[in-house]
Amino acid sequence: MESPTTFTKDLTFNQSRSPNSHVFKGPVSGQGQHDQMPSRDEWKINQGPVVTADILSEDGAFGAGQSGKSPAAAAARDIRYLLYDVNPPEGFNLRRDVYIRMASLVKTLRKQGDWVLVLPPWGRLYHWQSPDIHQVRIPWGEFFSVSSLQANVPVVEYEEFIAESGGPFVQKVLVLQNYAEGWTEGKWEEKVEERPCIERLMYSRDKQGYYRGWFWGYEETRGLNVTCMSAQGHASILAPVLLQNTTATSVMLDRAETVLHDHYAGKDYWDTRRSMVFAKHLRIIADEFRAKYLNSTDEYDQTVYHEDWTHMKAKLGSAKGGPYLGVHLRRKDFIWGHREDVPSLKGAVKKIRSLTKKHKLDGVFVATDANEEELEELKRMLPEMVRFEPTWEDLELLKDGGVAIIDQWICVHARYFIGTSLSTFSFRIHEEREILGFDPKTTYNRFCGDSEKECEQPTHWKIVY
């Protein structure tokens, strides 16, 4: 048996070459192999609404699935699908960051083929703890404008992928992992190769030889081949593997957070980030809440939003914001670890009072994951604070993810925002405020811990067009 193929930075293909100009030796072998897809009568799929391209492609941009409404049509176009998933404990906002990495990878792949990114359904997230709410198999269209995503890179919802590809089957699953030995001799190099699985494989083979796994809550989905791959480097390090070492038309990258951004904070990063427009119904709910409880409207606040993100280019400092302080106060796992950079409730309220006085702000909007006991204490110390508190019926419709987006959108429009150290929830608010054109001084702020007299504030990542 040949030794596993290794791709390192100096072997990375030149994208200007033809696909056959640099062929790597040796196929990446899998732990289980099927030569062909099962026929349609070999599988049963739960009956339910399939999201079609007609709905997703509102503006016709990219329209990845427009002509591919059947397996035959997709095959005629030689479409290849990239699917991905993330380590289960990771939250909503880190997963949004991983999407940017995968979108960048697909852009690289599309230079040599018709690749489409499959949006992984949402569900089973640690922070989504509302009881008695069904929160699995949630399509991206519930939270984001899919047509806006398609204006940046071709994407389809998972159920559309099933309809186009001929069934709930993923031909190849690559489980990404770090190198067991870490950085060799302290030297960093970009490389990827097939390796034995370091952790217990979260897939098991059924009687037919197919692989069962989580697959976003779709029990009928099967993997035909599963391989562990150690990867160290940026997302594009995977391109040679996907382009030249497998002919699978559908490839899933599990643990996709393993690879890094190709162009962090550059134009490609910001193009993808700007395309992640929140679903309009969530923005409307947040805007109505702002107007009713915080005396805040886009016209008065100078935060008028362009529905086409490609035309949204606000000048830095042009946004004024509503007459309130936006606060993200992270609790739970951030305080369980006794982190010194997270304040006590008393310390947070002291800072909030200082900021509202300094900036002459009337209202305070608080987004927090505090438990009931802490919320009562917070209300007692800060009776004027406003929170978005959905009814059970609203929550069932919006889901925890929708409520999080509403919280973020309200914080985004505040005259001044202060967040929690190292929280991805706060990071995403920073980015949205950057897109809207707020003065960085009103955006990149965080609470200091009670023992910190002064603390380092978040870095300003300037938007690039």
C-alpha cells in the first residue's frame, strides 16, 4: 500500500493552470467504499416541504439550483457539491464565521469546476436551550436572505441538494482534524493528508455498508465513504484534494472549523460577510421594536439599509444610531470559567450608568444569556433596561437563532455599543455596525473585568470594498 498523499504549501496547484497540469499521486482511500449511488427506490425520505430554487433565488443571482431541479439536470451541468459541518459544541456565531471560510474555498474550487456550497441546516446548538421548541433541520432561509448569499457564491439549502443530487447521500465525507504531533519542531507549514482518526469516529456503518451519522438531524442521510484527514493551514489547502484527488460529486467536510480563513479581513472576507444579510422578517421585527421602545428609526438614526448588499457602501462615521446604549452581556459559560475579563453584574451596571451619562443616552438595550436569577438582579439594579422578550408563540416561530439575530440587530443600531470580551456574538455586532458606517469609537468597546483597571479594547477590522 502506498503511503498517504500529503499536500503541502509548496505543492499547492497554480490556479491559472489547466486541471490536468499538476496531478498528485495516489487516491485518498476511504475506510468504506461504494462504487455508485443507490437507486431512488433504495431509500426513503421523510415527506416534507422541499425548498426549491424558485424560492431561494429571489433575484436570480447565481441561482445555483435554478436549472438543476432534477438529478438529470444537475448531472448535465457536472455540478459538484461541497457540504460541511462544525464541531457540535460550537455556537451560532462561530458557525457563521466558518461559512465565510467555506464560501472562500468554493470560490477557489469554482475556478476549475461548477461547485456549489450546500448550506448545513441549523439545529442542536448548545445555546439554543428553550424547552419544547423544535430546533433541528432549520434551513438558512429562516435566518438569512439566501438570495443575498447567492449574489456572492452559489449556494443551495440541504433539501434542495437532496432533490438535485438524487437522494440523501453524501459520496465522500472528510473528517478534518489537527495533526496528532502538532507543529513539528515548532515550524508552521500548510499541509493536509489522510491520517488515522485521532478521536472516535462519529459515524457508524449500517448493514448495507453505508455510514450513519448526525447529518444535521436528517436520519435518512447516508455517507458512502468516510476518511479522516489531518489539515493544517488555510481553507484553500483543501482545494487540491477536492479537485484532483477525488471524483465524488458530493463531498462533506466535517469539523470544517479546523481550517483557517484564506483572506481574513480582506475584500473576499468582507464580500462574503456583507452577503450574510439577516432574513427580512427578523429585521422588520427588530426595527418595529426599536421604534416602539427605543425611539429609533433608520431615517432619524441615519442607518438606512440597502436591500442589495452589493450597493451598501456606507461611509465610516455616517451612521448616528438610536438614542440608546446597546449592551451585550455574556454570562453562563463565560463566568463559569471564572474569567477575569468578564465583569460582575454590579460592575457591568456601573459601566452602563457611566456610558449613558457620558453619551447622554436615554435608553439601554441589553442582550444577555443570563439566567432568571441574574436577570431579576439586573432588573433591580437597572430598572430602565429594555430587552426583547418573545412570547412562547413567537419563540416557536422565530427559534432561538431568530431571537439572537433580533437582539444583534437592535444592538447594531445603538448610538454606542459595548460587548463582552472574546465573544463571537459581540464580534458579529462589530461587523454589522462596520457595514452600516458607525464610528469605530462607538463600536469596538468591551466590558473590563472587575479586577481590571484598564483593559485592551477589541481590534478595529476596517471594512474593505
